[in-house]
Amino acid sequence: MSIEDSGGTVTPGYGEPSRCDVAVIGGGPAGSTVSALLAEKGWHVEVLEKDHHPRFHIGESLLPHSMPMLERLGVLDAVEGIGIRKYGAVLLSPEDGRTRTVYFANAVGESRPYAYQVKRAEFDEILFRNAAAKGARVHEGVRVKRVDFRPGRPSLVHAEDRAGRASIREARFVIDATGRDTFLSTQLGGKKPNREHKSAAVFSHFACVARQAGLDEGNISVAWFEHGWFWMIPFKDGTMSVGAVCWPYYLQARKTGLDAFLWDTIRLCPPIAERMREARSLMPAQTAGNYSYRRMTMSGAGHLFVGDAFAFVDPVFSSGVHLALNSGTLGAEVVDAYLRDSPAYPALLRDFERTVRLGVKTFSWFIYRFTQPAFRDLFLIEGSRFGIEQAVLALLAGNAFGQAPGRVPVLIFKLCYYLTALFKIRGNWSAYRRRRHRSDWRAVGT
């Protein structure tokens, strides 16, 4: 259904709609960020979140280049209070026993050599309450049912709370920040599954998992295994998030309950299993299916998509929250210009779309190849020439939106990857075929 074809009348019995400048659908990191910044500019912002904070979410590892945005929002000290510092990543290759730790401090031009690991329930609530403190009117337990886009007039946002009470808001601008729910994509179409990278995750939180020592205690651990890769994300309270992102054929073959399946999968990766010898689960195992999708468009007349509502690829380089914060920050400038009827609006919108798409594209190149043996071989090599390692680390620290130094070293890294893949073509072709194996990822459900 196109925007032009959608309705535009107030349903009898709903009452008169309330009016606002901006209606933000979704109160996650992207929605909270754009709401806080627009409210700071003096706009009447209404945030409609279907759940109540705090609520569980994965995507618990932040990136160094997110820190200035958190500082701009005024929440960095609060995030420090709930997070554990992450100075880098531990890379594990069970196949040949190699282990390597990479540090953000070695990235080109990196002035902030760490980020944080956070429980998303706490982190998201900090951002949400901050939006309210900045002046946004936040509503929890309110689910948007549909949006009537009316060309030349404010849109009508139809919502319902958990008691079944209906409401309408007349908004000059609508922002979809619904994350992987992709609300407006469901209504309008335009969401395209990424067939290059089908995957799903099985995960839980655990106590009594062995941690790294010293400054490495907060580092994320990433391990390859035959059917995908693992994450281990330590939290400040001593617990840890552990999950496996796997290809559909493996998940489709599940014959047991999710908890048993997760433990069976952990046993396939000896370095992970060794650190979890004394571990106990703190919650039932959960799944998240088919991470990878992208919208065809990022905006339309009087509306914008931010964060995962536009695109999501894979959590391997912790890009999800970073892209949400970036698109929320940049999106606030776009919407502000629209509301002021500024002549700069078209240029700001073009720059917003170009920048966000570039970030997704930059991360995607690395994500699509992360499980390939050629990529693993390059990443586990100690030291590098021509500044390759420093430039790649700068990108993976979040400097992926067009200003990253070291373009030539990154191109050399990509060339090395293709040459390595060609030199070991049999193993890399086999890994590629496993990743692209056509199976129904929905089979992982409980």
C-alpha cells in the first residue's frame, strides 16, 4: 500500500486527535535519541513505546565511536555506572587453536580507546528516561495500530494502550524507530530480506562463566565454529551474555528444547565450553531469527526510518546500537529542518540517507565475510604492514560513516582477503555454500 492510498479520516468514537510536531514510534536507542534531540530543540515530541522499560534486548556491546553521541545526549556518566569497560575483542579459532586480542587503542585516530558492555534493559531505559527529561512526552504500553498519511496535511497516528483504550495523534512528522518490528514496513511494504546473509541466534545469560584477567575482563570474546560464531559479553555484575549465531541448516536440524540445544551447541566449541564448565543459566534460552534485511527507502513525505527499522545485518561487530545512535542523531537534524521549512532540508535528507547507507554497507562487507576462513586467517595474523590493522580497527570501532582515515589500507586488506580466499578456494567455497544453504530459519522457534 502506498502512502497516497492510505486513509485519512478519524474513526467515529475515537474523539478529537491530540496534536504534536513529531510522533516517534518506538522507544529504543534510535527512538530515544532522536526524541531527546528534537525535544531539546523545542519541538513537541510524542514517543509511543509498546512495551514498558526496563525490557530485555540483545545487542549488549557498544563501540568507541558511540561514546561522543552518548556524551552529547548527556548520558555517558550513567552508562559508565551500569557498564563494564570494553577495550577490545578476543578472537578464538578452535579449528587451529589460535587466539588473538585486538585493542581499539591501536585504531587509526582513535582518541577514545574503549566502549562499554551493558545490559540493554538498563541502557535502553537510561536513554528513554533521558528523552523524557529533555522534554519529550513518553508513553509506555501504547501500541501504534496504523498511520494514516495524508498528503499536504499532518498524519494521523492511531494507537491503543494495554487496556484497549484507543487514541489518535495528529503529527506533522512521523519517525519509525520500531527496530526489528519494522512497523511502517509492514504497513507500507518496502522491506527486503537479505538473501546474502540469513542467520539466527540462540542465546542466554549465565552466571559463573570464566572471564579474562585485568583490563581484558570486559572485552567481548568471539569464536568461530563450524556452523557460525559465538559471542561472550561480560557484564558489570559478574554475569555474561553467551550466544551462537548460526546458519539456517544447523538451526533447522534442532531436535531438542532450546536450552539443551544451546548447551549442545556450546560443546561444539571447546574454548567456549571450557570457560563455561561451572556456568549456570539465569533465564531460558531465547532465539532471534533472520537478522538480515534492509528497506528500499529511508524516508517519504513526512516520515523517516531510523535504526533497525531501516536495516539490520548481524551483531558480530556490535553495529546495531551504533547505527541506531547515528541515524537518530543525524535524523534529528533532518526532521528539525523539515519542521522549520528550511531550504536546507533536501540536502540534509540526502546526506542522512547517504551517510546511513554507507555505514550499513561498510559494516556489511566485513560481516558477510566474517565466517570465511580467509577472513579468520587475516584477522589472526599478529601485526600488519601499511597500517592495515589500524585502519580496519578504526572502522570496526565505529568510524564507518565516511570520515574514517586509512581508505587505502582498507582496500589493501580487502585485496588480501580476496587473494587469500582464492589461494584456499576449496575451504572458502565450502564455508560460503554452508552459509548460503537454503533452509527455513523460522524452524528455530520454541
